[in-house]
Amino acid sequence: GFNVFIFSDILRREAEARGLLKGNPEEDRMILSKIGDIVRFISGKKGILAEVLVREIMESPAQKFAVSGFRTEDEVFLFRKNFKNFRLVHVDAPAEVRFHRRLAEDPKATMHALNARDENDIKNKGMDKVFRMADARIENNGDLERLNLKVGQLLNGF
């Protein structure tokens, strides 16, 4: 019963409208990441994408929603300010597990590209701070059924 909002969907809409995506999942992820960096830099606001998502959520009929893709602490602060019941959950998986999942999506994916994106998110966006702001953490090292069970248990605890 949750509506899902994803930060990168904002960037994807813009990139598609401008014909910037290449059709290669790994390359497109890097393009979206760079667009996000540029938008944050030009606007001077690390929370600019969160402002857009907050508006979209407030304009939607959603009573319950899940948001994926927080990258900066400003984004988290904005959600905490606007939604009193907001809870940040850090869903994590080891790099090797994430890489194998990525390979299933994109056989051309490389561990180097995954590590480079992680490093950029931590070094340039402060994602490590976002991780530390989490109200809860879920280790996602199993299958989807196991993840859904963990999420259900967590939601029952909130």
C-alpha cells in the first residue's frame, strides 16, 4: 500500500526529454548522477531534488509513500521538516551482492563503475552522512522475499 517516489526519476524525465540517455543502464546511471551533480551545483542547493519530490508527494493522493535515492543530508532534512512521520531506512548490501544484481540487469556492468559511483556519492554528495542519519538499517543480502519480510518486520516496529 505504498506509492513509490524515486529521486533519479526526476533526473530521468529531464534526460529523456533532452535525448541524453544512451540505452546502456550503467552509462545512463552515470549520466543521471552527473546531471544531479550539475543541478545541485547550479542551483546552489544540495536539496533541490528533494524540493521537487516533496512537491510531487504533497500533490499526490498518496497517504503512505516510500522514497528511494537519498544522496545528501539536505534532502533528508527537507523530508524530516515536511513529513512528521518520515523514517529513513538504510537498505544496504555488500558491494559484491550489488554488483551481481547489476550484472543481471546489465551484462556490461563493471565493478570499477559501481565503485566509482559509490565513491562519488560518498565523497561529493555526503552519502555517508545520510547513512548515519538512518532511523533503521536493513541488510539486503538475500532474495526479494527475504527483503520483503525484513521490511514488514521493520514497519511493524514503527
